[in-house]
Amino acid sequence: MFHGATDYGRDASCRMLAEVHPILIHLGAVSIPSYGALAAAGVLAALFLGQHTAHAAQVNAGQVWNLSVVALFAALVAERLLLIAVNFGEVSRHPGWVLRLAMVNHPLLAGAGALGGAAAAFGFAHWQRMPFAKTADALAAPVALGLAFEQVGALMAGAGYGTETSVPWAVTYTHPLAALWNGAPLGVPVHPVQGYAALAFAALAAFLLAAQRKALRPGDLAGLALMGAGVAVYMTELWRDNEGRGTLPGGALSNALDGPQIAAIAMVLVGAIVLCERKGARTLSEAQHG
């Protein structure tokens, strides 16, 4: 559990507490982690929202559903393979770690999952002859919504925690599992940076849904989504503790230096290029018809 506290000196009446748990549900001997539950909820929310955005983007909703499932599976496999590869020596001595490795939270793993999922989505779209620009538009808002759910789960679990702070809305982790699973510092007030990211991604999803009603050209939503997500990642990384990125067994990949911000800059640039290309294509088309 952690307590989000506002500390105005010693006056307890000015202290606001909120309590959540790294474990969401206990079912006998089975425990359901909050992070996994919220991430799964985000996946479901994204899948169902994708059915709506697919119709709006004039893409086959069934194909968008299948593409999303394939991309998700590929992302999970890519993350697991990277974990096994960088810790092969330890895993070979402790085969049971293959299951435990899924609980590691690290930006390089997220990057591997994103690349694996994107590659699988591209391959599936090409195989099914889906229109790339419209398909990307259909996926823009659902992906942002899924990321918002994932960051709420991270906040509850203590994954990717923020830097130490004295701001009134700081959170202080107290549950041992937050430290055991994600290395969260116990008893130290930190920025609820995962909450910042969740709000940013939720706002981005709402913006993209509203923008989809406008007369945009295919691909514009995807470009806006890349730029918005890049800005959100870059800004929230300013308040995220590097140590909160997780430690892999054996210490591998434990100190990625500004990796997420580099990826964020690349996302903004790619998004800008996509928008510029769409604008250039529109100008050329208008000139030809003129």
C-alpha cells in the first residue's frame, strides 16, 4: 500500500491520505497484482474503444481487433525474450525465474515490447491488406487510453516511481511489496509521476477522439498521437527517478540513461514528419486538381 499525503507541518487536519494496494485482490492463495489488473483493464478498454475508432476511420473493426491481439502477444513475447537473453546465465541456473521475470518494470523492456508489437502490427496489416494510415488512426486513441490505465497500475504498484519531493500531493510508499517488486523507496515522499503520465495519456486519448470527428486526412491522427505521446513521455521523465525504472535479475540494464526521453524526441520527430508528409501530399493533390 502507499499513502498519498499532504504535509503542512505537524497539523494532521491539513493532511490528506489516500490508500491503495500493490495487491488488488486476494483469492485464497492467489493474489492479483494491481499493476497487472490495471494493465489488463487497459488492454480491454483499448480493444473495445478500437472497435469504435475503427468504424470512424472506415477500417474493418474485426481486423483491427485481430491486429491488436497479435501486436499485444508479440510485445509480450519480445519483452520476455529480452529478459531471458540478458539474464540467460541466471535463468539457466534458476528456471523458475522465467515466470518471475514478467514482473520487472524497465524502459528498455517497454521499448522492446513497443518495437515487437509495432512490427507485428505492420506485418499483420500488410498481410491483410489493411490501409496503413487509416489503421494507425484507428489505433491512436485506444493506445493512449491503454497507456493511461497502465500508468495508474504503475502508481499503485510503485513501478517507475518519481523523484523525492515535498510537494503537497507527494505519495509515500509503505508496503514492502512496492519495494520488493519495483524498488520503491519506503517512507520517502516522491512525485506521483505515474499519475502525471496517466492524466497526460488520458487527455491525449480524449483529444484524439475529438479530433477524429474533424475532416482530417488519413494518417493525421497517428502523427498527432506520436507527437502527443512523445511530449507526455519527455515531460514526465523529468520527475521520474532513474532508480525507479526497475532492476533486472543480475543487475543487467538497470541504469538506462535518458532512454525514454531519447525515444520521446524520436516520436515527436516522426510524428512531425508524418504530418508534414500528409500536408505536402494534400497540397500536391490540390495543385494537380487545380
